[in-house]
Amino acid sequence: MTSNISESLNAANLAARELPITTLLECLRALVQKWTHTNRKKAHNIFTKLAPPGEDILLKNYTYSLNLEVKATTDYLFEVTRMKESSEVDLKERTCTCNMFKIDEMPYGHAMAVMREMNMDPYNYWTVYPIGNQSEWEVPEEVKDIIVLPPHERVKSGRSKTLRRKAGWENDQHKKCSKCGELGHNKRTCSRRRRRE
């Protein structure tokens, strides 16, 4: 709903913004990988300092896992039950029959119940993987055949802007009305002017 995350990444990659798109994306991926690793190192004890949103998700999943019963099938395969519902968790493949473990790539409630039962660290199961050298990528032929051209736009004269322009609603909070002197609006939207009319 907001652009806060993209603005944070944008600010952290000011130099990379001028690079070609594939290099920019690699810089972003490397940055997220670095952040994840740094936060995991800080999080020595469970639920401490990953990042507030990540911590909230892990804590919510941990709370949900407290009402689940875990039955081991093998060293890595487990059945997790709650009343009549049953799910199968595979820690080796990092999958669960509910698919949340694979979709979020973060321990969901069922996987968290297994980790809690086996005294495992859930932070070991939340990873941003390196993608390797570009020469080793296995790209499907239908993707290789796609030709991506730049958009048909006229290049504006002058130096391109490196900082983003604020939206109108962002600027209004600090504007001072020249009519009444109050903050948060301009003379065009001033309530005093509307009352007179």
C-alpha cells in the first residue's frame, strides 16, 4: 500500500540506479541477501532483532504452533495435527502440505511446531540464496528468444533527476497557506476562502 520499501532500496542503491537493469537487479538481490545474513547473525536468540516485520511473522507463527501436535515419521518428515486437521512437513525439502512454507520461504506455523519440538532454530530456514554466475544460469529457450526493447519515449533535454519528486499529498503537510497562514493546505484549498464564497 505504500512505497516505503522501494524508497529504502532506492536510497541504499543510489549508485546502482544508473546501471543497466540486470546489473541493478543483481545489486538489489545482493543487498537483500546481505541484509538477511546480517539480521540472522544478530538474531542469536529466538525472536530477537531480525527485522520488525519478520519478527512479527515469526512470533505469530510461533504462537500458532503452540496448539499443534507433532508426530515424527523420519528424521525430516513430520505429521502436524490440530484437532481433525493434519499437515505433512518435510524439513529437508522445506515444504508443507499447506504450501505456506514454500510460498513464504519462511517457517509457517506447521514447520514452526516441528522446529519447536526438535529444538531447531527457525532462522536457519529463512534464506535468500545466491544465484551464481550468469554464465551458469539455465534460461529456457522461450525466455532467451524474447527481445526487450526500451520504451518509445522522447528523451527530455537537460540533466536527469536523481531524486524523486514528492507527490502532492506529501508536500501539502508542510505547506503554509498564504491566505490564512496555517499549515497543511494552500490558498486555493483554504477553508476561509471557501466560506467567503
